Amino acid sequence: MREFEVIACATRESEAETGWSRISAKQRLRTLINVKDGIARNASELAEIEARESGKFLESAIAELRDCITLWNYAIQLLTVEIDSSSTINQFGENRLCSELRRPIGSVLMITPFNYPLIVLAERLPFALAAGCPVVVKPSEVTPSSTQRLSEIAYECGLPSGAMQVVEGDGDVGFRLVADRRFSMITFTGSTEVAKKISAVVDHRQTKTSFELGGKNSLIVARSANLIQAAESAAFASTVNGGQACIAPSRLIVHQEVRGQFLKQFLEELVKLVRGNLERYGLPIQQPPTSSHASQAFEVLQAIRRSPQWNEILDLKRFFPDIELDQFVYPHIFETSDTLGTLFNKEFFVPYIALSTFSNIEQAISLANSGSYGLAAYFWTNSKVELEQFTSMVRAGRQWHNCDMRDSDPRIPIGGFGLSGIGRELGPNALDWYRLPIGLISRG
């Protein structure tokens, strides 16, 4: 169907007496369990589609499908608890009751990115469906197939077609969807620049928005840190998904007294990671999904190298003299004292890492908070005092201490500060992001 027909269908599903929004929570729960089971049965197929289309390593795609199932399970768990618990009703004086009702917000538009099509969708879709909202999904034109296949599985498992629909197309299609006033909520995961354009369209309307956007994330290594563990984590996290992860750290902020020791260990971990990938996949890290993405990565690298403020302190080519690494996108580390420059403050979505040092905690926090983003931060310290300072003063919506994104949990809300987004998803209130509270006072 064309996009206007899909929106009309979603609107009918939201308003109809027999639509997804009006059926009982128990019916929705049974359907969501069936869909989750269908995803689990078809996880291998979905992972293969995602790997083929996005360029992911198959093992990575399989692991992401396990995470998707965990997210669907969490939505099911939240809805189950809600069904099993009694409504909150408070008595205010004689013969007077007060209660809070929650209604679905209405039809929801979800625009998802190319880098994590199913993970990003699983962070949102099952919770909106559990809340009773019909959903229209517009996946990236680069990686639409896994989302389309998931919708087919959902239909096969009993989800009404009007409860979830997929519209394929480019950015123009996305903006035509955004322009339609019948959506009550829009979620978008992608670049800050596109989010600004969406806001320009919807800010004058009563449309709720939830944006998870770019990041220029810092990994802080304190003097007290376990440097071996910190280096392994930095190597993994900065190159995960080929650096195409909005929460990947692209700034290493290291205490000046442990700089040399940390860099030595970090280099060893990077070489180990690249060597393992070359042996297993013939690639140093996961590569961009299209030649256009790869060309942009090479252009960014050349622009950085032309800048006199930056010193490249690591080029992996010398460790692999028999491999033409220049044909690939691969990790690079640059160091400078110019923390106001582009490399330290602009998101490139590639594993080009900016290194800076600090001498005290205040300086580290200042560096971490520099720029306009505030999505994720990583703290490596064995000092409780330092950790309290970091967590209370660093502006980042998701934070990890002595670990990284491999330790994630749907009970933790996600979102950002500043240009990294607006709104939140997941967490114990995940269903309420897609509902409106209604107060009821009753006598008699």
C-alpha cells in the first residue's frame, strides 16, 4: 500500500471499536507472546537477512536477535504485571474515589535507521503494541528487508495487519509520513540533522516525539582503572558494528599518568581484534553497508589527516604488512590538545578515535561534556568518589561503569541530552511512553 493508505488503515485501527487499541489487554498479551515466539522460531532467517543487507557479521546479527527477543519478553513482562495488578484507586473523603486511567496515545510512526534495524525496532515496537497503539514503521531504504520479514511473521502469528504496517522508501517518503497529522506520536532514530527537519514539521502540532540521535561519546580512563579491562572494552566498543553505533565511544579521555600504559594495551587489543576478524571474515572490522557510506568514511579520514592539529598515533597497517588495509574502513587513533576541533566534537559514524588526556577529575568531566551531544559515557575507575563525580556531572543519557554496551538491560531507560535527542524509551515506564494518563474522580 502507498503511505497515505497505510496511515488511514492505522488511524482506523486506532479508532475502531474492534481495533487493536480497543481489544482487551489480555488479548494483546496473547498476541504479543505468539509474535515473540514466531520471532524466536525465525531468528536464524532474520539474522541472515540483516547480515546480508547491513554488512553485519552473521554472529553479530544472531546475537542481536537474541537481544530483540529479550526486549519483546520485557514488553510482555510489563503488560503481564499490569494485568495481574489491581488498578490504583484512592479514596478522598466519604463516597469519593480518585483513579488514574491510561489510554493508548494513538497511531505511532516509527522511523528506524540502517545500522540496527531490528534492535532499534524492538526497543520500541513491542512496547507501543502492548500499550495498544497501532504502528507504522518506515525502515531505512538501505536495510528494509528484515523489518518487512518481521511484519510478515507477526501477521502469521495473529497480529492484525492494521496493528503494524511497514512503508518502504527513501527520506522523501519518510517526510510525507511525518507531515500527516493523523499520527499522535513519532519516534525517530538517526541523525540530528534529520531530526531538526522533522521537528520543523511537527513542533507546531500536538504530536509527541521521541528522538534518539547522534553522539560523540567519551570513554574516561582514570588513574585507578584496571587498564587491561579498560583497553579491551575500548577496543570492542569503539569498533562495534564497524563504528556505526550511536553509543560507541569515539573520544578516549585518559589520565595523563597512565596514557602510555593504556595506549600500549589498547593497541594490543585492537591488533588482536583486527587479526581475529581477518582470520574469520577476511575483514578488519565490519564494513559500511554501501559504497557510498564507505566513500564518506574515506573522505572523512583524509580531511582529518590534512588538519595540522591532529597527530595520528596509530596506523594498523604496520602490523599487517601483507594486507592492503587501505581498501577497508578500519580504526585510527588521533591525538591533539585541540578539543574544540571537529574530530573531538562531530559525529562521523566511523571508528576514528580522538584521544585526549586529563590531570584531574574536573578536567575529565569538562572534556566529556564538551560539545552539543549527550548520549552515552563510559567510566573506568575503581574509585567510588570519582564514580559519583562522573555519574552526577557528566551529561549522558546512558552510562556504563567498568563495562560497556555488552552489559545492557531493557529495565534501563534510553535517550540523550542536547543534540542527542528528546524523550526516553524502555525502562519500567516503557509502556507509558505510548499512553496518556487520564484522571478520574468518582462519587457514588
